[in-house]
Amino acid sequence: MLIPIFMTLLFITTIASIFIYQRTNQDIHLILGIFTASVFIIWGLAIAHWSIHMLALLALLCIRIPVFTPKAVKIYNK
């Protein structure tokens, strides 16, 4: 019961600190937003079911990013 409440509060803190950073120009809110977002992602991956990890792995393996595709380069001109 406590873990979903903690995750919800962490998510609200992350969104609120990023929103406050965009409204003001203080760097502490940016650091707070980045830190809580990273804790949120790590904690979420730690408590996720193994099937979610497998789906994420399959999604990453199926994605083709055009920037990282190899291109043929001619070395010799004939």
C-alpha cells in the first residue's frame, strides 16, 4: 500500500519541480526535478514485473534509429 503512494508523491514532486523551474529561473528546481526523475525511473524499474522488462527489451531491440544505421563507404574509386 505504501509503495504506490510513494511513487505517486515522487511523480508529483518531479512534475511540480520541473513546472516551477520553467516558471522561475532558479537552478535548484531543475536539480530537484532531475534528481527525483532519476530516482523515480530507477525505483520504478526496480519494482517492475519481469514481463515489463522483457517488453521494454523487445521494444528496444525492434526500434531502428536511422542515425545509427551503417552506411557503405567507398574506399577506392575505380
